Amino acid sequence: MNIVWSRQGCAYCDMAKNLLDQKGVEYEVKMIGEGYTTNDLLESVPSARSVPQIILNDTLIGGFKELKEHFNL
């Protein structure tokens, strides 16, 4: 499963989603404040300190910087 934990107004969240779109990766967005809470994020990713938190193939990638590294960019 591919998930992007996100928040409205988060530029890095938008950049991460754009990069995943460019790479053709399908993902579910879990938007904090719109059906999900910070506690929901922390239950899924206990080490999270910011958004985005990106999970690809059930593996935590991390934030936007780590996503770029994942794609060797």
C-alpha cells in the first residue's frame, strides 16, 4: 500500500505528491484535519515529527527529501 500523510498548505506534501504523480505511483492521501488526526498519523508512523510521511509498498520512506533519495534524484 502507498500512502502520503499530508496537511493542507504543506509545500513539501504537494511536491511529494507531484513527484509520485510524475513517477506514475498510485497512492492514498491521508489528510490531517480532513478525516485524519495527528494521533492517527502517530499510530501509523510513531517516529513522525512532520509531514509529509510517505509509505511505499508498506515501507516507510520518510519525507520529501527521502522520497527524492528513493528515486535517486
